[in-house]
Amino acid sequence: MIQYLKTDPWKVIEEGFHPQHHQSSESIFSIGNGKFGQRASHEEMYSGPHLKGSYVAGVYYPDKTRVGWWKNGYPEYFAKVLNATAWHNIHVTINGEELDLYTIEVTDFVRVLDMRTGILSRSFVAHMKSGLQCKIETERFISMHEESVAAIRFAITPINGDADISMKSILDGNVKNHDANYDEIFWEPVSEQINSGEGCVVNITKKTGFTVAVAMNHQVDQLQWQSDSSKSSYVSSDFVGHVQKGTTSTLYKFVGIENTLYAAADEVGVKAMNHAANAKKEGYESLRSAHCKAWMEIWEMGDIVIEGDDAAQQGIRFNIFHLNQTYTGKDARLNIGPKGFTGEKYGGSTYWDTEAYCIPFYMATKNQEVARQLLKYRHNQLDRAIENAAKLGFKDGAALYPMVTMNGEECHNEWEITFEEIHRNGAIAYAIYNYTQYTGDTSYVLETGWEVLLGIARFWAQRVHWSEHKKMFVMHGVTGPNEYENNVNNNWYTNFIATWCLKYTKEVLMAFKKDHPEVYAKGMAKWNFREDELQEWSLIIEKMYFPKHEDGLVYLQQDGFLDKVLMAASDLPSSERPINQHWSWDRILRSCFIKQADVLQGLYFFEDQFTAEQIKANFDFYEPMTVHESSLSPCVHSILAAKLGYEEKAVEMYMRTSRLDLDDYNHEAHEGLHITSMAGTWMSIVQGFGGMRLENDQLVFNGMLPKNWQSFTFRILFRNVIHSVKVDAQGTHVSHH
């Protein structure tokens, strides 16, 4: 762990500037509003290592795949969320000297992300080389109320003398992605304009043709506009003033953003300028107040209150905060990238994490339409999923949903994942089931969801093959959720969820036929469905092979797992952890060590199909060998540990998932935060310690209070009724609103 941040129930606080952790702080203090977001780079010039990133949801570039050799069916590109025009730059000179925290002495530094209000602020004393000391105070937010607006307040107060101050406010569209495969710039300039501090930069992406406009407007105190400048994809305005000792000079920067997901290409510039001008007209304090109020409303429903453990409290709020500022559910074309707006790793693309981990959070803390938008996202991309499967030789409408995508087309560039981690298909189907069971809304699955299920079922039916030796159906050449095992045969989880998908799809189609025979007949004709396909599925369901331990309780992760040298992860030297940063891939693949829940993922999803004895036996067997080097791992283990009454392990795993980024467990926070696994943190509280389950169309709570906690409280929206749940020393208390 790397711990340099102060523990506080509502805030993330960095006291004292830590240049060695600056890029991690840029990730941790990131802000956004679902439509766009930004890493927490300094407004002023910073010459030290940094990753300045501003990102616009849904805007991407198909970066040509970079591989050593090509394989048939390989994706031609890896979709990259684009680093867009940097709008927060305010370069400062004081008596002609550049303000740069990497080169000057800094004292009294405090950086604060107030999660209650979504406000990012800094204050510090800059000791200029001339001997002048200045108090610097900055604040910025991306509005949750006006989704196309952001604002900055930058204030300077000379402490021990007068100062000539210049603040150069900049829009810089000459940006590039840190993760560009060929060091290519993904943007081309369209236009730039600037007039007395009112400016705009418009760029267009190569290939995909997204046009994005970013505009700025200003108000100043103790400063005045001096000059403008512009060049390709760049505009700036200088505001200057002679500021007396003890007097504060302030620049207010109002930013408007628009793009062609929401406006015509020839209108985005005007609309962005109007957004910025209207923000200026409303005023900084009014904008700020509306933004804070919007966050207060989010917390009213979505907060989890933990009494007695500030670190646990901070952790869960940090996760809830980032989930809410990453995705709002307003647009079915958008989804939840593993890094959100906090970094560029994984391309900012959609993974199966959304269906497996995120949908439960949005179903229970928002109205059901938000979760339904995520289901629509996959249905809208069904044709592409069928194309993906066809590239690998599947036919007749079989669908393989992508491991990584922005538009439905597979763009993951590692063959053992792209071709083999096919369990992702199961998560898509499970999300439809989960949504239908939780909300009671059958309209989605009967209107369009059945088409997704049909495509997935056809894929599984073609992906298995009959083993004459075993007299059963088997599935070879797969990668399960444990990515530290590639190209294995009969991964238990993959075989199980494939069988479950066939069962569930069969049930849905039969209900569809019974209740809506005419619509069913029309739909089946559209997809050339044959009734004998159901018979084929039934045979696979009956005859699927599952590797199993001789004790009858433990399901083997895959064929041959017991041939490995089995040892506990706790026996590994700390100097070799995480193993993915110290071992060769060959050594990892030959080891027994498990990256994340694999067999246990299946037991988590389908808990009601297994006995407590089976769950305990598998947990006791696999968890000791799990190194938890996937962000998706600790939450599943925390939930299962809580069910089994393993309080110490449940708490350990909860703290790991909730503080994964705050304490940088895997030494990778500088690359961006683990947004999608943050929903798993929420599940660790609600499903783990809260013991929430759905039984017979009703919620059941079986709470467990960790010994160091006095109580915890959360709210759940279930079928239009809000349930308030409190677990304390006296038990579990549920009330309704």
C-alpha cells in the first residue's frame, strides 16, 4: 500500500505536496459529470511528470492494433477514449517568474476533493525565487447541474510585497494520448477564435469524425484583460494587474463543451460559446450552488453511512462518488469505462464489468431506466456482436459480445482474451436476468432482450463440442475470469454460465411464445429460429461436462488444475508481489495463483443453486491461492466471506476493494482509477455485510456488523419503494419510504 492521503469521512485530502505521487493524485482527485471529465492536473504550468487528461464521453478513435504477428479474426484496432482539448490551463507569472510547483518551494499545501459537493480545491504558499511569497487558492468543478459546463476560480494573494501578476487562460487542443499505439495525434483542427477573453477551439477526430468544441469566458477581480493570441487548435487570453500586498486577484474561468453526439458539426462551436457565456452570466457562485445541490440530491439516495471506522467510510464514499460522476444513465450510447475519466489505460472502453458489477449499483440507487439504458446499449450493438462471432467462424446469428468495445465491434488486442475469454457473453445474459428479477420489469426482455439472449445461446451451442471419450459436451481453448490461466479446457465457470444461458434463454422463449404467440412467431421468423434448436440446447444442458474434485464438493477451475503445485499466496515473498509486476508470464501461467474469482464468480452469481457446504468448500480451497491482482476480485470474496461468517476475511477484502485506489494496493493508481470495480465495493456493503438477497420477489436482509463498526446504513430503491436499512449491534432494521 501507498498511504499519503488523510483519512476523512467526506473528503480526500493531500496535506503537503508529494511530487512523487503527483500522477496518482491526478487520478484520485479526478472530476466529471457523465458527459465529460478530467484528471486533476494543476491549472498552472507543471514541468514535472504528469498526465494532463480531459476526456469527452463517447468520443473515441480506432487506433490501429499493434501486435507482433497477425491472426485471422484479430481486431484491426483498439478503441481509445481521446485526450481532448485541455481547458483548465491557467499559466501564471508573478513578477515575471513562472509559477511551477515542480521548481519552486511550496509550503502549506492542501489539496481537497470534497465528495459531498464535487468541488476540487487547492491552497498553498508559493515561495518565488525572488523572495516574494504568495498565497494561491484554486477551485474547480464540472457541473452536475449544467452538464456542458465547468468552472474554475484561481486566486493569488501576495503576502510580503506587491506583485505584477499575469494569468494566461488557455484552451489547448494540441494534445495527444499517452497510450497512442503509434504516437499519433488523433485530432485535426477545425477552427479557433478568441476575442477579449471569449474563445473557442474546435477539433475533429481522424477517421471517426467526432467534432468537439471547447469554449471559455472570464470574469476577473484586480486584473484586466490585456491581449489574446491564437494558433492552430490553441487560443489564450492574458489578464494582468499590479496587485498590492495582501490584496487578492481572482480569475474566474467558465468553460462550455459541445460535441457531435448532441449537435450538428457546424453548430458545436456556437453552442459551446453559448454554454460558456451563459455560465458567466449566471455567475460562479450560482453555478457552484446548483452543482453542489445536485450532488446533495445524489447523496440523499446513494450514500452509505458507516459509524466507527473513518477509513471504511471514506472508502465507500470515494467509490460511490466516482461511479456517479462517471455515468448518469442519460444516454444509451454511453457506458462505463474501467478508468472512467481518470486515465487512458484499457482505452476507456466497455468491458463485461458493466453487466457483472455495475448494473446492481445503478438499479438500486437510481430509477430503473438508468440500468435499462445499459441493457439497451448491448441490444443496440447486437448486429456487431453477430459480426464479431462471424469473424471467428460462427454462423446463423450466433453473437459474441466483445471483450472491449466502444461501438460493439471487438477491439481487444490480446488473442488469449479476444478469442478465448468468452465467458463475457454470459455476463451480458446475466444482466438481463438480474434486471428482470430485481425490477420485475419483463417488458425489456420480451421486447428486445430475447434477441440478445438468442444470439448468445446460439454462440454457446456452436462453441461446445461432443467428446466421444467423455460422452459429454466439452469446451476447449478458453480463458476464464482468472486471466492467469490462458487457453485451458473446460473452465468450470465458462461451462456453467454457458449452460445457464441456454436454460434461461429457453425459459424466456417459452414464456414469450405462451404470452405473445403472434409477436413470437414474427420474431422467430426474423431470426430464422428453428424449434429443434431448443432440443439441441436441452441435450447440451443435460450432457455438459464439469470438472470436479474427487471430494465431490470442490469444482475444479479447469481440467488439470490439481496437477499444479498448490500453495497459498501468503507463502509468496512480499518482494514478489504483485506477481504480474515481478514474474514472467510463463511462470504465472504455470502457477496455481488466481488473479480474481473464477469458480467463486459462479458461486456468487448463482448462490441459490449451491449449498452452504459447497460454497464453503470452494471458498476455502480457492481464496488462499488468490492474489487479488484484479480490481474485480476483492468484492466477490468479501461478499462470499460475509455469507460464510468469515468476518475478518470479509472486512479485509472490503477494505482492499474500497481503498484499492486511495491506498494504491496494486501500485497503478497513476494509470487511472478502477471505476467499474467500485460498484463491487458497493455490493460488498449491501450484499455482503447487509446480506441483501432477492427471494420470492422480495428483498431479504441478513446483516453482519463488523466488530470495529458501530453501525452502517444504506438505502435501496426496489420496485419504486425506498428501503432504508440499518445494521447495528441490536440487529438489522428495515424501514420503507
